[in-house]
Amino acid sequence: MDLPKRPDVPYKELESIFENSLSQLKIFYILKSSIDLRLYDRLKDYKSFEEISDMINIKPTLSYYILEILTKIGLVEKKDTLYKNSKLSNLYLNSDSQYYKGKSFILTTEKVNMWEDLMDTMKGDIKKNDNNHFPLIIQVMGENSISGDLYDVVKLISNLDEFKKAKRFLEIGGGHGFYTIALSNVKPDLESFVFDLPSVVVETKRYIEKYSSKVKTIAGDFYTDSFGEDFDIIFSSYNPSGKNPDVAKKVYESLNVGGLFLTKQNFPSENEGDDLEELLANFEWNLTDLTNSKKGKRSFTFKKDLFLRDYLLFLEDLGFEILNSYNVLDLSPNAIATVNDKIVIAKKVK
């Protein structure tokens, strides 16, 4: 039997895909190990790799290479033969920091574990049920907002004339409540409420107590329960209600004429195949079990959700005037967001 001819497409193209993906996986596990070993708590000042080796009980050679790799990716600074945290890791990976992202990394690790069992997951053995992860998800969203777009969104809202005149403010699906807490600090005479599921407002109350806020909570389901009435501003950020027409009707009914509805949401592109990252996000979204929240096919979507263009038309038909629409990344470059994340400001005019 003769040897096969040279293939038309060189194998190195496939090998490059393998190696690039493996390289990123290696970096992830270096990062995970460095966090598990509390390395960034030990590198607040300069130390040698030998000192770190003794502290975390690994071989000096491995300690050296971990520190060199972390230096290359920007999490460690090196001076001569000594190492310490970079500003980035000192802010977000040092557990003493008020911006510590520990919960975010726990959630990331859970996602990696889900992908490791991908064959079983695709066949129906779903390991991750987001209905049971609300406390962790709320904590992660809180970490992301306080180190991301919180300050820019609060500035945008607090500069609105309608906010300066407002007496009652409601955040629906508010979770951690940071936006409402911050806005109530800007305007202490504002009567402020966060509406969310009973299991979620337990977390909200912890943050309200932590920051000594006067914000109140309302427990309920935004699909079935009333929000109340006589609100001057209603705000919604990254929650299952944000693109749903039935919820928009309830918002309209709860607002005073002249009141504002501000919603900050991920509105997926209408052409699903345009972007690899979006396809990966959609695939991962369908690996989780979120049946109680009426999950849709696309990432961050739920049944009845509308695309941005249709949602804006629906708001106008209800009796809203669209005052403005922003890309979140344009408003807040440090936000944990994509090009599909928008803030819509609508005013109830009739």
C-alpha cells in the first residue's frame, strides 16, 4: 500500500487551533491556582520566589515560573529578582480590597467545570441550575457593578431633571441594589425601593444594611405581581424583565405621567451568526437549566423578549417617548459589557 499524498490543507492550521486553546486553558489554571493559594494576599510587597515557595509550600522552580507567567500577563510586577502585586491584581485579587472579585472567579470556575463535562451536559445531565445560584449571581453582579458602570450610570441618572424632581424611585429586579443605594445617597429625600424575588431581596437587605441605606425592598415576581404605583422613575438593569413587553406594560402603569423608565439590558443582535463570542455565549446559555424563569434560546433572553428595535416601538405604542439610547461601553468604558448592551431612557407622555 502506497503512502497517502501530501494533504491539501496543512495540519499545522489545526494544530494552531489546538495549541492556542490549550495555552488559554493553561493560563486559566495558573490563575485559578494563584487565587486558591491566596498568592495575591502574600504579594502586597516585594518578595522573592523562594519566599513565596516557602509560604505556599510548592517547589521553588514552580514558584519561579508561576510568578514569571503572572508577570507576563500583568498580574505581578518584577523588580530585579523580587515580585509583588500589580495595581490590577492588588485591586481585584487581594482579598483585603473592597473591590475583591472572589465571587466572580467562583462563578467562572463553575462555568469551566460545566464545560469540562460538556458531553454529559449536552445529553441532558445539566450540572448547573441557575435557579439555585441566585445568591452567588447577585454577589457577582454586585462586584461587577461596583468596579464597572455603577458610577457612570448613577451620574447619568442623577443629572436628569426628572430625577432631581423625583419623589419615588423603583428598581425592578434590583438584586444587589447598588444603583438604588447610590442614587438614594445622591438624593436623600428620595423614597427608594428595590423589587425582586423573595429569595433575592434577602441578599439585597444585606447590602442595604452594610451601607447603612434607607432603601426599602419589595418582594415579588415581576411577571405576576404588581410593582405598586405613583413612581417617578423606574430603573431596570440586566434582569429577565428588561426586554419583556408584559413587564413594560406594568412599568407604564406604575409610573406617573412625566415619569421615566430607564432600562439597561443586553439586546442581542438580530443576526445570530455574526460573532463567535455571541455564538459561544448562546451555546453556554443553553447548557444551564433556568426553566422557572422562562429562558429563551439566545443568551440573556427569555420568552417574549423583543429585539431592541421592536422593544423601542413597543414602548412608543404604550405611550412612552424615547428620550435617548446609549451603548453602555460608550457611557462607561470600564463596564462589564458588550456592544449589545444598551441603556434606554423613555418618558411616559400619556
